[in-house]
Amino acid sequence: MAEPLTTPELVRQYLALDEDGAAADATYLEATVAAVVAQVESWFDPLPEGAEWSANKRHGTTMLAARLWKRRGTPSGVETQGEFGAFYVQRTDPDIAMLLGLGNHLAPRVG
């Protein structure tokens, strides 16, 4: 069986979070990782038996889970308020799209 695309531990490491976080954060992180893994797996054909996910898919999935976990602090999309008004969270992340082969980075297909 292939290794999972990412894990809560990998996301924790990517975000440089300590493991002594609150239980609610840990629960939310686990739920976020599970949802992201399910979504990314639904975007791609099932892996053949014995195949592994590529490094770019793994890292892109980790980045996406980290982004969504951090997004919990910005439910309205406002990252911060400054003297020039609100700064909003970017709706898409081109680096994640590139790693996962989404949007403008889709591989060409015929048929």
C-alpha cells in the first residue's frame, strides 16, 4: 500500500509547530490533513498497485494542508488590517497548483 500523501506530523514540521499544541488544534489539524488528502486523491487517477505518490504531489499536499490549517485564523479572508485597509488571503497559491499539476499546470490531454 502506498504511503499517504501527507500526515499531520509532516504538516506540523512544515509549519514549525511544536507538538505541545492544544488538543483542539491537533484535532483540527488531523481533520484538515484528512480532508486535503481525500481531495487531492480525488483529483488524480488511483495509483496502480505498488506505485508511490511523486515527491511534488506529496509536498504540494503538505503545503495545501498547512495553508488550510493556517486559514482557520482568517475565516473572512482578511489576513490583517493595516493603515491602507485590509490585506486579504490570496485565493489560490500558484506554487501549490504547480506542485499538484492543477489549473495552468495541468498536463495536456487528448480526448
